[in-house]
Amino acid sequence: MVWETILLAQREIRRNVLRSSLTILGIVIGVAAVITMVTLGGGATAQVATEISSLGTNLLQVHTGQGGRGPGGTRAQADMFKVEDAEAIAREISGLEAVAPNASQRIQTIYGNANWSTSVVGSTNGFLLVRDWLLESGRQFTDAELRTGKAVCILGSTVRKELFGDRDPIGASIRLQKISCQVVGAFQSKGQSSFGADQDDFVLIPLRAFQRRIAGSTDVSTIFISTKESGSVESIKHNIERLLRERRRIVNGEEDDFHLHDMREIMNTLTGTTRVLTALLGAVAAVSLLVGGIGIMNIMLVSVTERTREIGIRLAIGAVEKEVLLQFLIEAVVLSCFGGIIGIVLGLVAAAAGAQALKVPFVFNPGIVVVAFVFSAAVGVVFGYFPARKAARLDPIEALRHE
Amino acid sequence: MKPTVGEKSENGPLIELRAVTKVYGMGRAAMRALRGIDLTIAQGEFVAVMGPSGSGKSTCMNILGCLDTPTSGDYLFQGIAVGKLNRNQRAMLRRHYLGFVFQGYNLLNRTSALENIELPLIYRGTPVDKRRAMALEALYAVGLRGWEAHTPGELSGGQQQRVAIARAIVTNPRVLLADEPTGNLDSARSREIMELLTAFNRDRGITIVMVTHEPGMASYAKRQVYFKDGLIGNRSSREDTL
């Protein structure tokens, strides 16, 4: 009986192709909009997440000055960190994977007749760990090189390309300002960050070499810290803060003159923002689904009036209320499901096109496809019920007299 | 699905109306369409119901067809008190025992002749193969071989009424209720339809109750019943008029 009714419904729909298409247009647009918005939003969220995790999700950054962004955010008089601060953190805080004190400066690098202005970063091997850098060739620094501050360096892939082209840089000597520096390794490329910066444009040298030969001071501007995955970031942050306040002799009640950035926090904020935006856009799109449902109800009501005589015939022949109800309900549901399927296809196509245009990854979300389909079917049930009930309750005698 | 209502008596008359009244509306505006009629129709009869407009014959037909219930009195169909049945139970009686033929044919538009004839079988839950075979048999029985795929719009009035008759008899009903079946047809077409009905009454033993205005059509029936002002006037058998 149900199968018969579905066949009947699709025949009824085919008879009025133009009207049926106009009826489901609302559902099609609604579903397509929801699918497009949610898929694109999901892509954007995924992109933000991957970009931030390429910085290392378990990364903490400690800067001197205060954390506020924008003008006046940092206090000029805040003292720089020293290597000892980093060593103290590594020694006294548990749950850490690596600590990398860090200082950098923009310097002209020269090899043969090629030269390139880049950021020279002084740090330890911990830098590779905390920032997720992998070597493409060569090696990291030896303990002796770190201890003595030997003039050796590892090149970011941009610098390597600018200075060496396709040649192998390992073993060559490049000039950083006045000093000659031997290349011992080269990093794999990470590409552009989401903030548009070229992450590969730097040269890493041992921190001590940087301090002695380039900066001429023992200042450390930033300390990178990576936590173990299992540890609680909050308590680690708290411990580091307490330790640094102690070391920097900040009395109670006075504000920190340094700031801890937590990449997880930043990632959560950013992905949270895109998620909220996605939900908002999805909700707006869902409203059009509702409008589509009202369109279906409208047409079904017209259809019931138009087919009053048919309903009368069916009732006279022996259809019970339930069967007439089911017939019109199924017709509405078939219509809305059909609209839903077209909407899903259209939405996915639009999302794929949009993802390409906006350069975000296309993240297929089977959940939202299912939800959209179920929702469109539900729209058919909800908005088809009233007209169907109206049809089922018709008096067969009146219905047969209609027109 | 067989109706599970009432007690069926095997020996009683097929149709029995006892002091049936039907009142539409309430109070002063009340319209008494039937004022207490008694009518008994036995299995296999062919009865013509005649009378002027507003005499209550349509109301009576609606009650006989289980589309309506009496205000008072009893309607026993195969011994089942129809007045006590609910809407769905009455639909079940129609589905299993009754066939309808209307003046205006009342076929489903844009639906082929064969599919129109299949319609009551769908509600009976007849399997699709058997359904098709039964519908074809009924279509042939009304002389429309070759017109299976035509929609009502492509058929003449006489042909549409034949399809309607085929739809009514495809379930092999106990009773065929025909409401002015020849009202829209010319006399030649009318005679063909009447001959068809007579044949089904004679060959298949289907009881027929037919409303008509035309004495010529009524003469095909074995018995005539006259309605006047909501009452049955006088009965006469065909033998009396001859």
C-alpha cells in the first residue's frame, strides 16, 4: 500500500512538472544554502585549524611586555629574558616537552653573488621540536656547537632557494653580516601561514652564536615552550607564570611584564569564531527551508481543493481516512525529499566551487547532508500533514458534488 | 482486510431499510429529506428508484451506499446495522461489497482506463498481477478492448460510463448503486449502458439499485420504487405495468 502510494505520488508530481518544480524550489534553495554554508564554513574552520596546528598546537610562547595587542600593548621598560629563564623553566616546570629560548634579527645573508635579507633566529635544537620543523637534509646542532656558539646554521627553504637555487647547501659557508657561517642543515618547507607570512624565510643559528656574534647581548626576546600532549596546559601556564614572576621579582598586586600565549587558546578562539559564523549562516539558510515548507503546504492545500472530486471518488470506492491522509502526506514528503536531494547535490556543487574560489579546503560533511535530508523530509511531513488531514476528513458526498 | 463489524445473516434480505429518516440541519431550518421509509431488496434484484428532484431518492442512495447514515431508523446491509458503524467501517463495507456508478462518470482524470478500473483493487490490496488481469477482464466485459491506455479525456461519454461500470464491477460487488447512469448520454448510448447493466445483473447476479428520471430506463429494472416528498409512494413491479 505504501509503495503504491509512493508510485501514485510520483505520478501525481510528474503530471504537474512545472508546479512541482516551483513548489520544491524553496526546499531546493534552502537545503542548498544550508549545505553550502556549512560545508564552506567547515572548510574554513579546518583551514584555520591546520594552519595553527602547523605552528604546533601544544605551543606556548612567552614574550616580554604585556599581552595586549595594538599600540601601547607592550611596555618598553620590560626587561628581556635571559637564557637562564628558559633553563629555569625547563628545569622546574614538569610536563614540558621542550623549551627554546629565542632571539632574532633581520640580517643580509650572502652566498657567492646571491644575497637575501632574512630573519636570523638564534635558538637551540628545542626550536625544531616546539615549532614542528623537520629537516630536509643535513643535521641539527651538536651540543658542542650550542655550547660554544659555533657559527653554523640551518636554512629555511626560502633562504636556501634564494642563495643556492637547486644546489646542495650542506657544507657551504654563507655570510651573515660580518661572520662566516657553515650550513649544516636545511628545513622542509611549511609554506605560507594563514596570516600571509612566509614561514620558510629564516636562518637558524645556535643562540649563543647569535648573542655573541650578532646581537652582542645575552637578551632572549621570546621563549617557546611545547607541552606534553597529556599535560594540563592551564596548570603549566600557571606554574610558568609564577616562576617568571619570581625570577623577575614582580611583587604581589603588580601586573606581569611578560605574556604567555597559548596556541590552543588562539586556535580555539579562531575555530570557535568560524564555527559560530557557520552556525549563524546555517541558521539563516534554515529559515529559507522553513519558507520552502510553507510553499509546499500552500501547494498541497491548492492540490487538495483541486482534487476534491478525486478524493471523493477514492472515499466512495472504499479508501479509509488513513489511506487518503497517507496519500497526500507521502506526496508532500516525496516532493520535499526530492527537493532535498536536488538541494544537496546543488549545495555540494556550490560548496566545491566556492571552496575553490575562496581557496579553502572542501570538507565533505556527511552529517549535514543527512541532517538536511531528514530535515527536508520532516518539512514535508509537518507542512503536508495539515492539507492531508483536510483531504482525509472530506465528506465523500460533498467531495463528489464538488465543481 | 475483511470488515469485522456486525453479524452477517445469511438468510435475510440483502438490504433492509426500516423506518429510515434523514434530517439535515437543526431546529426550524431542519430539512427532512427522508420521513420514514421501509425498503427491502433481495440478493439479485434490479431496482429502479424514481421520483422528482428533492424527493429524497439521492439521500436514500447515499444511505444505501453507506456514504451517509440515517438520522433514525435502521439500515441493515446483510444484516449489519450500518447506522452503528463509524466512517472507516462504512468505508470497508463500500470497499468489499459495493460498487458505484455516477451520472458524471467520476473517473480520475489523466489516468488510463485500465488504471481507473484497477483503483478499487488497489484499496483491496489485490496483488499487482492479479489486479491487472481482473481489470482487463472487466474492461473487456464492458466492450472496451483496445482502449486500455486511453484517459477519460480521450473517451466519449458512453465509453467513460463503461469504464465507470467496469470499475464498479471489477471487485464483483454484492450491490451496484447507479445514480442516473444514463443522465448524460443520448438514447442509443443509454440503451447500451442499460443492456450492460442488465447483463451484469442477469449473468453475475449483481444486485443493482439505479436512480433514474427516465421511465424508459426504469423499464429495464424488474422493480420500480417511487419517491415523493421523502416517502416511498407506491411500489409496482414490472409485471404490473405490462
